[in-house]
Amino acid sequence: MAAIRRLGGHSTADQIYEAVKHSYPRVSLGTIYRNLRVLCDRGQIREVKSGANFSRFELAGPRHYHLICRVCGDIEDSAFPVDGSLDEKVQATTSFKVEHHRLDFIGLCSRCQTQTHDRTHAEAHTEVSTAEAFVGTSGD
Ligand SMILES: [Zn+2]
Ligand SMILES: [Zn+2]
């Protein structure tokens, strides 16, 4: 927990492991994963899928949309406000009980944009995004 807060933003399990190892040299990566899982289940942290082959974790706070770089997997928080009315609109179309939604915007981070000058301009433009399921939990 403290390690995630200290790292700030969206950390991978590896980064959290490295940070925790400073204080607890005997901790294993498996333990880190288990603890992350427990914290997720308790709702204290959130897992953020970056589309890359690893997940990142952030402290559970106000919901926000994510900007995900498809090249380096970097995740930024979007300042765009979460649209709660979407839940109701989707709810109106289904018997599924919508509780909240997630939305990721996929594209290139500022760093990767400058590194891909050889690509066409159009390609560097933010790709369409939408997606990610509507997740419903039974709310223990
Ligand atoms: Zn990037
Ligand atoms: Zn975030």
C-alpha cells in the first residue's frame, strides 16, 4: 500500500516489488502478487490493464478514464470527467445491472510521439478507443 502510494500513478507489480524490497529484502514477487490481489479484492487498489502483457496498479480513488500508450504501455489519468449518465443509458438497453464503466483511450504518449516521426501523421493521431467491458460486481 505505502509502496504504491509512494510510487504514485500506475505501477507494475515489478516496480512495487523493487520498492518494497528496499524495506523488506526477503519479500518475494509471489508475495507481492498475492498482496496486490488481496488489496484489489478489498477495493483498496485497482488493477489497470494497459493492454501490454502486465497489469498496473493504482490506489482506488475517484474514477477516471485512462490514456494508454500503445507503444510503451504508459498510463496517464485523463482529466476528462467520467460520464455517469453512460451507465444509465446502457442500463436502459439491457437487463444487465450496470454499476460502473471503464473507458480507455489508446494512442501515443508525448514521448512516443516524438520517437515516431518517421510514421505518417495520421497514424500518430489518437486511435479510437472505447471498449472494455462493463464490469459488475455483486458487491459482497
Ligand atoms: Zn509511450
Ligand atoms: Zn489512473
